[in-house]
Amino acid sequence: MNIIEIDGKQLEVLTAFENNGKNYLVYKVDGELSCSSYELTNELILSKIESDEEWAMVEAKIKELVEV
């Protein structure tokens, strides 16, 4: 289990993956499953996923990972 701290919150990282040149991080925070896109420069920068298409892709990827 990997734990990272972002903005004072501890995130339990479940998996990371890339899709169409964009990086995603799936994690639990406060017991809830979440996902963000991310950039890794000098620090980890998380961005919200806002489009329905992007959420559908993320949900399909999570389902694929759970079925393995």
C-alpha cells in the first residue's frame, strides 16, 4: 500500500495508469474511492476529472483492473 500526502490529506494509492498521453491516479481518501489526472514535475499536481467521457474511461479502467 502506498500512501501519499496532498494538501494535508493522506491518499491511499491503488493504481496509476496512462491513457492517450494523460496520467491518472486512482486512490482512496477518507475511505472513498476517487481518481484524478496528474502531472509530475517537482511535485505531484492533481487535477479534477470533469468530462463525462473521461469519467467513463476511468470507470472502465477501474472495472478492468478489478476483474483481473
